[in-house]
Amino acid sequence: MKNFPKIKEINITPIAIVDPPLLNAAGLHAPYALRIIVELITDDNITGISEIPGTTDIEIALHECKNLIIGQDPFQTNKISDILIAHFGIDKMAERGLFPWDSRKLVHIFSAIEVACLDIVGKVINKPVVDLLGGKRRESVPFAAYLFYKYEGAGGKLAFETDPNAVGWAAARQKSALNPAEIVAQAQAMCKEFGFKSIKLKGGVFEPRQEVDAIFALREAFGENVPLRIDPNALWTVETSIKYGLEMEGIIEYLEDPCRGQDNMAAVRKALKTPLATNMCTTSFEDIPRSIQVGSEDIILSDHHFWGGLRASMTLTGVCQTFGRHLSMHSNSHLGISLAAMVHLGAAIPNFHYALDTHYPWQSDEVIKQGRFKFEDGAVAVPEGPGLGVELDKNALAKLHQNYLDCGITKRDDLIEIRKVIPDWEFKQTRW
Ligand code: GKR
Ligand code: MG
């Protein structure tokens, strides 16, 4: 009988990638976003890779996993999951936090280990990861243009400055977007470069009137065939959500997290015909019973980094189908390993109705040998080749790790960044 590989080594490399000064409900993006790249190496020298959001806490926890994972068979991800749960315990819902992103530990760690294991399994059996999720339902995966209010600047060393030699989207990416006209210009530049066919505006930055006006300006500029969405990251009250939700009825394809919590979302949902989407109120399997009981959303924006990997995300598709929810995808600043995993998952999910989110156009770094992914008409083709179909570029990894060491950032904190610009800025759970 063939001997299956065993994990013999784990490399955990925190990296910092250039990120422009994007505004959101929690403040402002720092000049660098943190990611962690995980490499699992088997005793027959097959390497599986993955990428997750980075914080020192998660990096420490990943190091803690080393002894638990070394010697395990990468085909046995159920066993690995049981081992990690026994060690870390299931994350409590409260550990997710109040911000638009997710602060739970176990889901991130398991996602990192599982995706790298699936990359190995794919390489061993010479099949792409999508085949390990049941196979392709589409050849390429559509994404949406993800617009942000932003200050002028490119992030990284340039932070709030611009590179006068930049051209094309790289030049447009640096411009400020602080009013509806600048948001339209950003959308036009992004759609021209990537061919996106739907548009999402990150809201929760300015008072709702200004942001809703930006949606109407986008509608005017792009016409009725380009679906629009807005995501105030739960900063609106129920009343504000209903008022502006009614105003945008028929204009937006969905309203994302207008207000906080499943009960408030359910109240808004009852008052509107427009579907509601969430990556903030229904964010784990523990949230599903209440979601169904109160009817808090129509679309769950999954994220394999936050739902505990690719197979857990496939389980979520079944839950969504059973309870009449749609499934689409959320994102955070990321590079190509995460994008590859999102594309494999996006190719496998049933009932694909909504182009997925991605921050990818806002990043300029890359950590894979193939270089930056290409978008054709707003979509990314499922990578060919076994596993994830992308290989780690060790030189790029070393450079981005040096960025991490130099930048001094140890966790995402958008509050620190916004206070460099507006010293008395306060985070509010509900603002308008
Ligand atoms: O990148 O600023 C951001 C977003 O606000 C992000 O952190 C959110 O998690 O994209 C996200 C969302 O849809 O809520
Ligand atoms: Mg969101």
C-alpha cells in the first residue's frame, strides 16, 4: 500500500503589504496590511501554502500548532480539525469583535492549515483544489469593483503621497475619493482596468446622505445594468437603514450590513424589498439558528478565512440552500494565495448570483511566482495546475517579511491610523 505523506515542517511568515489610505467605519487603513503566509512541507517534500490575515496573536497561535500538526497526514483534515479544537477550544461568538473584520483565532488557524493541506492533497493526486470541493461549476469567477472613500496616497512608504510616474489604474488608485464625483471617477478607472460588472461602495464613512448620493451618482454614470451595493458596516440605525433603504429601492442589488445585529437587520429586512447581505451579523455556524428564527439577511457573505476553511464554506452553501439564503463572498486586503483559494471556492459554490468581493485591485504587491492575477471582464479564471495552482515566490516573501519587520505594525488597528489625521476621531458602534 502507498505511504501517504506526513507533514514534517511548517513555515509561518508574517508579511506586510502596501495598502492605500482607505476609509471605513472603523477608521483608516494603515500604510501596510498584515498577512501571514503558511507553508506546510511533507516528508516527501511537497509544499502546500495558504494566506490569512495577520496579527501577532494569530502568528503566536500558529507557532503553538506546530507540534500538534507535525507528523499528521494532510489528507486527514477532520482529524487535524479535532486536534486544533481540542487544543484551542471553539471560538466564542463575542471574540469576533465589533469591527467589520473578524478577530476569532481558531477559524483563522484552521483555514490556514486546511487550505495548505488541500494544496498538498491536490498536488499529490494531481487535481486542482476545486475538485476537492466537488468540482467546477464555472470556469471563471466574477468579482465586483470594491470602491472606497480614501485620502490621496498609495500607502506603504508613499503613505499619503503619490508616485508621479504611476500610470493607468496604479495612478488612479492613488487619487483621493471624498465625494460622489471622485467615487464615480474611481469606479470608472477600476472598471476600465479590471472589467468589473458590478460595484460595491464601502460606506459608514460619511453621513448617509453623502454616501447615498454617491450611489445615485454611480447609477447615473453606469446605468441600470451595473448592479450596485453599499456597505455601511452596521453604522446606521434601523430608522436610517429603512429611510435610505427605501430611497435606494430598485437602485441597489443588495444592502450590506446597514445596521448592527440580527434583530435590527431583521427589522430592516421586513421594511424593504431590497435583499440584505451580511458579513457582520451572521458570521458563524452558531449564528445560523437565530438568523433563521428572526430572518436577518438574504445573503451571507462567507469568507473562508473566517468560516474555518474551504470545506466549511461548502457546508455553509448547503445551509444557505436549505434555508433560502444566497451565498456570496466577503474580503479584506489580500494577495494572490487568498485570491486563488477564493476562486477555487467561488468556482464550486452552487447558485452563484452575486459577484464576489475582493480588495485585490487595491494591492500592488504579490507573493506568488506567477505575479499579479489577471481579471478578464471582471472575472478570474480558475488557476490551472494541481492544488491551488499558485507557487510561492521566496524572494517576494523575504521582501514582504522585511516590510513587516520594518513597519512595526503588529495588528490591524484602523483607529490608530485615523487619529493621525483626525486626532479626536472616535469609533461608534452606531453612528447615524
Ligand atoms: O477593508 O476597510 C475594509 C473593509 O471595511 C473590511 O475590513 C470589511 O471587513 O470588506 C469588509 C466588509 O465587507 O465589511
Ligand atoms: Mg461588509
